[in-house]
Amino acid sequence: MRLKTLTTITMGLCFLSACQQKPLDAHKLHQKAITIDTHVDTPMRFLRESFDIGQTHEAPSSRVDLPRMKAGGLDAIFFAIFTSQRQRTDENYALAYQMAHQMIDSTEKALALNKDMASLALKADDAAAIEKQGKRAIYLGMENGFPLNKDIGRVEEFYKRGVRYVTLAHTKNNDICDSSTDKNGAEHNGLSAYGTEVVKEMNRLGMLIDVSHISDKAFYDVIKESKAPVFASHSSVRAICNHPRNMDDEMIKTLAAHNGVIQICILGAYIQDEDTTSLNYVKKEELRLKYNNWTYTSDEERKKAWGEWREINKKYPAQLPNIARAVDHIDYVVKLVGVDYVGIGSDFDGGGGLADCVDVADFPKITAELVKRGYPEEDILKIWGGNFLRVFKAVEKAAKV
């Protein structure tokens, strides 16, 4: 009798062990997660072409639309209200300001035409609430603070229009801070005096501060000045891919120590070092020089440059890294500071894309790779949205309005 009892217990323990070792169902887990992509440049399409976000399009010419978000189980996304950095003239300030409002207007129009498929989101909790309605949540972020000019009142103006983060700079220095990639080097030695005002005003409003694109010194200045956590909407790991747009170990450690999050960018040049001998790279460098490091003299010139950029990609396709290489960046952050400080910001429609992740419909493949590497369910839920939402809620809580 005792032997039978021991046998029963042993079998039960073995059964329990087998259940615990049962691999996760990547598809079901992906559907369970509140999935958030914190940076895409899709609104630029609204300005240069007739683009219906409610219809399915083909990659690589388009990487984001509502049907593919649904197919890829993507619940929420941040549309970047992007303006390139130009010379700081009255005319260019006015143009950037106008373009930013046009992109917001066109996004609102697109959502109105597809109100059964998506809704504008304003709060951290909106992602889950809109997902429960079977729709996609569309947030707005501003990439490059150029449209703010030097008018601190515009921070609140754009907040009231729905913008919930500002990427302080882009590829060149602006009035707010230095860029990580300005060929002329530092202008402010980090954050400017006006930039400090912007950080404080964003804190007051409950607006997320995005440190992607800004210089290392500017990053540390923002950390010092901000009373709320900050985040990188689309940056990767410099230790793996030595690009100034990526964050080094000390920056990642500092970001984590202040409860922030780095959203890994799946743009090839930030995932692995580029092959500088490839025709894709050489032709793009020629194009960069032709347009004075992307300093456009007019909107027509900007459209022409983007057209030539797309033609290079079509004629001389880049050899892109794969999902496994991108998840290496997630692994690195997890080993460096823990799983609570990493997420995903694709930069789709702005250069993002991998050999086996060409658009938002492919996002379940990332979950499958995380499952393959042994990440538990709790960690995958954090990576896909939980970590970012924690930061978002902390920023909202710290607001003084």
C-alpha cells in the first residue's frame, strides 16, 4: 500500500514537472499580450501620397496599416509626427510647425474614416481599453522638437492635440539639445537652457521624454533634469552595433536606474554594423552628400530625396539582419539590467525592417523567437508593452496639471 502511494506521488510529480516544462504557445501568448510599437513614421505618407491606412498594402514600400496591425496582433502604435531638421530660419520654423499640424490633421482624418478599426489613444490605460473593443490604439509622438521653435507654449499646444511624447532632436542639433549624429559636433554641450525648460514643461504636462537621437551628454542632462522616467522610443545596443544612435552600457544602466525603458529599434544599421562596401550603403552616402546631410531647401526637395532613397533600396536591396540578431539586443539589455527595462520600437516606414520581419504583420515571429530562447510568459508580456506602460503611467502620475 505504501509502495502504491509512493508510486502515485512520484507519477504526480512527474506529471507536474512535464506540465511545467510544456513549451509556451507563441501564438496564444502574442494574442494575450498588450503589444505596443513605440515608433513608426507612417504619417509622412499622408503628406506625400494618397494613402488609405484602412487598406492592406505591400512591404517594403509600406510597412504599417490597420489590417496588418490586426494580422500581426499589434494592439497599439505610436505614429511619429516627424519633421526633418533644417536651418533655423523663420521660414523653416513656420514650415515645420505647419507640417506637424498637417500630419496630426491627416491622422485624425484617417482615424475618422476607419473608426470601426482604430481610435486615437491619449492615456496609458487606453491601449487595453481600445484593445477590448477589438480596435487598434493609435498614439501620437513628435519626432524632433523643431516645430516647437523656441516657444515653450507650443509644448502644451501639441499636448492638447494628442502628442504624448517628443523625441527632443533628430539627426542634427536643434534649439533643445545636441543630436547624436550632427556632423558639426556639439552646439550646446548637451541640453540647452531652453531644452531644460522643455523638459520641465513636459514633466508638468505628463508628456513622455524620448531620448532617442540625442547626444550622450544631452541624455545625461535630461536624466538630471527630469522628475519623471524617460525612455528611448527606438534605439538599440551600442555594444553590439557601434552606432552613435544606439545606447552604450552606462546609458542603459542609468536609464534603468531611473525606471526608464529602451525600445529596441529594428532598423538594420542599428542591429548590426553596416557593410560600407555594399552598393546600398555607397549610394545612400552619395545621396546624403547630395542633400547636404539631409538639409533640405524645400518640401519638394525633401520629397525628391525620399523618392531617390526608395529607388536605391529597390535597385540595390540592403542585406538586412534577421529577427534573431534583433533579439540579441533584447537579450543583452536583459542580462545587463534586467527584463523590466526593454521593449520594441520598430521605426517602420522610417527605415526599420528586418529580413524576416518586413512589416507589423510579422511581429508574432519576434514572440516566437523569445519563446524559443526560453523567456517566460511574464517577461514576454513586459517586453511587448508592460515595461513601456509602466513608464507611461509613472510620467502621467508625476504630472502637475
